[in-house]
Amino acid sequence: MTTRSAARLARRSRIAAAVAALATAVTVAGPSAPASAALPKVANTWASLMHRSLTPTPAYVALRQRLATQRGTLATRAAQITTLTAAHTTAQNTLTTAIAADAAARTRYALAREDLATARNTLAVVQQQRPVKATAVATAKTTVTSTARTTATLRTRAGQTAATLKSAQATATTATTSLDSTVTAWQNLNTAIATNQQRLIALDTEAAALATQATALSRDVVNQVRGSFTTADSTTVYGIRVNKTIAYAFQQMLDDAKADGVPLSGGGFRTRESQIELRKINGCPDIYTAPASSCRVPTAIPGRSLHELGLAIDITSGGRTLTSGSAGFKWLSANAARYGFQNLPSEAWHWSISGA
Ligand SMILES: [Zn+2]
């Protein structure tokens, strides 16, 4: 193999690798790539605004995760406070009991010492009496001995209650410190959570503002798309053919609805011929002039339907067309605006970027 042919082979394999990478990128990006050279500029702007609105930034994702962690820690702290409050109450009760026991023991010891002093005094008196009364001296000595024994016992008890009191004071102090520091930690965390919630709300508000900007362009999008649309400007989202402009937002909407327990599907793009067929099927008085409302099922005049541009979807849920009382309609009423979709008031199932 010559050097030149080896270089050519290497270049060819590099190109092949690049093509493969490109194919992968396109597959992965799918409808998430909002821009398309074929779409009118305003349509690309709409898609770009919605893409920015609906794609969480790494900072947003991190903030949500931090909040979830903080809420978990807050719950742990609250449980700790419950436990520590109980321990604190127990420690206080133990301390109260120990204080009373110590006071009582000291009183008994003090009284015993008085008794001992009295007994010794009595002994001294009877020993000085003349003639000596041996029986009285013996009795007084016995009293001194027994009182001294009692006093020694009560001194030991007082020492024990003092030690118990000291230990109870230490336990109570520790319990108070632990409770205080945990309450402080809970308060600080609660403040941090409130701050992060405000940050999250601010980011959500920014995202909503982008969706509002997109919605303000929706009539222009419809008009521009009408002038240039070909089926090459459409793609499928979960089997539903829609305009590439709305594909990303539409997919996000279906994903989020499903996550909320509201599976949505439907029919998006239809050709002019299909629209004409639908006018016949739905019993419109004529094909091209009678208003949509004059048909058995409201059906736009061919050329006016946003379905022909892939910018409207007739939504179903569980295989049934949405009605105004359905869970799907309620979910969309609450959420669709975030994804740039509006309802045509006369048709609960019909959702489009301009509400037409
Ligand atoms: Zn429709």
C-alpha cells in the first residue's frame, strides 16, 4: 500500500465516522432540535423560545436536587427535635426529682447531726452527775453510738443524692444544648429552603415569560408557515405527525402529562385532501364556504385548518376524544400554555399554537 492510498483510506474512514456520529446525533436530538433551515424565521424563533422555556438549565436541575435534599434533611431534623424534646422533658423531670431528693437527704442529715450533738451533750451531763448513775451513763452512751451510726448513714445518703443531682444537672444541660442546636439547625435550613424556593420560582417565572413570548408570535407563525409549508416541515411525535416547529414542545407536553397520570395522544397533521374528506364525513353543507360550526362535527374550511400545517392536534386520551369534562382537558387547561398550546373554545379536543 502506498503512503498516498493509506492516507486516502484514513480520510475515508474519518469521514465515515463523522457521518455515523452525525446520524447518531440526529437520532438522539430528534424533535429536540428546534431549528430547521426550512421553517420560516418566526417559526424557528417560536421553537427556540419554547425550547429554552422547557429545557431546564443545569443550575435549575441542581437547585431542584438541592431542595429535595434539604427537604429530606428538614424532615430528619424535625424527627430529631421530637426525640430531643422528649429527652429534654425526661431530663428536666429527673432533675426536679433529684433536687427534691437531695434537699430531703440534706435536711435529714442536718437533723441527725443535731440529734448527735444533743446525745453527746446528754452524755456529758450524766457523766458529771454525782453520785455517778451508771445506768444513765450506759443509756446515754448507747444513744450516742446509735445516733452517730444514723448520722454516718445519712451523710453517705446525702453524698449519693448530691452525686445523682450533679449527674442529672449535666444530663439536663446536654439535653437543652442538643435541643437548642437542633432547633437552630432546623430554623436555618428552613430559611435556606425558603430562599431556594424563591430562586426556583424566579427561574420558573423566566421560563413562563419565554413561553409567553412564543405565544405572542403564534399568529405570525401560522401566517408564515401557511405560505411555505411542505410535509418535509413535519415530523412525528409518538406517532403523531406535527410541524417541526412544535415537535419539541409537544413531546414535552405529552411526557409531562403522562408523568402526571394523564396519557395523551391524538391526530395532528392532515392533508388538504383529508380535510376535504372530513368536510364530507362530518356533514358540512359544502366543502369550501360553510363555516366550521355548520358541520355535524366542527370542521374547518380546507385551507384554513391548522391541521394542514401540523400546528394543531386533536387530542385523545385512552383512545377517546377529549371532552370538556375529561381529565385530559382539565390537565391541558391547567398546563398547555406552558408548552405554547391553546384550546379552540368550541372544540375541547382541538389544541393549537394560536387557539385557532
Ligand atoms: Zn382539530
